[in-house]
Amino acid sequence: RALGMYELQATINHSCEPNVGYDVTLDSGLKVIALRDIRKGEQLLNSYVHADEDLPTRRALLEQYEFTCTCPRCTLEQAMISTPL
């Protein structure tokens, strides 16, 4: 079991459409890895939960962080659930 405190990681917010991920190793510590091209000035976003889960599952998992995600993906998926066919 290990514990790490990383200043950069603490400043990266959540999105269910992350643009960064993490690689943690014992020899080099934490690396922030770009998952796609990131524009200058664009906020770095990581998913606090498995982003491949469905909306209800992601929301349940995010309850431990005491917020409801309103990223573009969640907003679109909520609209699809709320709109009758």
C-alpha cells in the first residue's frame, strides 16, 4: 500500500471527457499524459471515475466527491434520458 501527494494532480479537475490521464510508477512518480491534443490555455481535465461507465453509474461513483458532473458529455446524456422519443 502506498500514498502519494501530488501538487499538479490536485489542481486537475474532473470531466467525463478527460483530456489527460495519469501514469504512476515507483521510479518516476506521477506523470500526466495527454489523451488528445490540448490547446494552449485549455484546462486539464481527468476523469475521477471510469469514464466508460453509463451516466447513472458515473453519477453514483462521483457522489463520494460531493458534486454532480455537468460536463458536456453528462449534459448531453441527461438530455437524452430526459427527452422522450
